Amino acid sequence: MNLNVAIQGQGYPILCLHGHPGSSKTMSVFTDVLSQSYQTIAPDLRGYGESPARGKFQMRDHLDDLQRLLDRYQIEQCLVLGWSLGGILGLELTLQNPDRFSGLIMVASAAYPWSNHPKTSAIELINTGISGIINYFKPGWQWNIDTLGKRSLFKYLVYQQTSQAYQYLGKQAVPAFFKTSLAANKALSEELSNGYNRLSDLEQIDIPCLVLAGECDRHITAQSSAKTAKHLKNCQYICYRDTAHLFPWEIPQIVTKDIQHWLNNVDSIRPKN
């Protein structure tokens, strides 16, 4: 299928893959900055955003969709940046077609993702729903953060309960959540139930890699991200203190600065003049 895609900038192409639930718009924290020096290509994955599912599918269908997307735009080689699920898809793409990808950035992701998320309580679910609705209409309202957000599931997604992070949640995460299809939810659930683990295959990857993690991530732990980085031959690992799974929305300037610095030292990638 033809994926909906947002393309910005000019220069060496970077394929930017969102997580679950997500959309191309949730990647703006990266693309708005990186597109100043590179061409960023941010698709809505099948079943997300403006890319309809059109029936049941499996996770491997995302890989076929993405390869076709690159063919459509005649992109023979690019770097891939993926957040959470997007990082796993980026990893799978590099394993599937190593000559097509010159670098891999995994954000809050892992080849063998572990979670230590505590059991969800009824009050947390209620507070999440109410806080999410309020935050959608009034993003970053401090009263909502202090009264409901800190007592909701948002406390596991963003460690630093700041107005900035909640503005991203309200403007990008909530709309993406409602545009995530049941088919996408089921495809991911089925894949996770099979016990995803690619650690033993990482030795096949020779390209430069960057793995970024949030110290307090409960969804994909920093420990699992660190183990992924350890198994990669050519990898830099950065763990950000006092941050969780959505750390790019907690400390966006720090994260994008570190990514830009890493890109500047990758020999096969050159920003435009």
C-alpha cells in the first residue's frame, strides 16, 4: 500500500519511524530540527494516522510497505531513525536489507524489549482518560498535570511532569491514539506474544548505530536498550537521567543536539552545505 508520508528538507535522507500509537506528526520533535540539514521522510505506518489498515495485517507487512516507500521516492540508501516500535522496525529493515541503510538510530527501543510497567489500577485508568481529554483541549495546563496527570498512566510515560511534555501529548499523542486502528493494535499484540528477541542477530549489523534510552523508562527499559547497544559492533549508547519512554518530549533540545552531533561524525552521511 502507499503510505501517507511527510517529507521535509533536502540532503541525505533519514527515514523517521514513529512508535505505537503514533503517526508521522509525532516525529516532528526530530524532523523539524533534522530537516534543516537533511531530508526527513516520516510515514504514517499501515493502520496509523492517515494510512488506513484495509483489513488484518502482520508486523512484517510494515517492512514491505517501507521498502516500497523508499522505492517510490527512488531512495537507494538512507539512514533510519525509529522511536519505540519504529526502532524495532528500523532494526528489522537493516537486517533485511543491510546495503540500503547507512546508519541506525534507536530511540527508547531494543532488540529484546523488556518492560517493568507496574499493574494498572482503575483510578489510574480513570485519571488518564480525564487528564487526556482536558490536556487535548488545554495542552500543558499545570493544574491538570498536578491534579490528574501525576496520578495517571502519564506518570510512566513522562518522568518530568512538565508543561512542555504535556503539550506534545495533547497536540500529537492524543490525535495519534485515536487514529491508531484495531488492526495495528492486534498486529503488535500478536508479535509481542510471540516473544520478540533479535539479540543474537545483531552481529550481522556493521553500520554505525546510536541507541538512546530514558533511565526511568518502564515500557522498554534502559537496561534492555543498553544490552542492545552492547551487542551492536559500532554503537554509541546514551542514557538520559530522570526521563521515561517519551524522553524526546521531555528534553527535546538535548536529544536532538546529541543526534546531530552523532550524525556529524558518521562518515557515510554528510549534511547539505
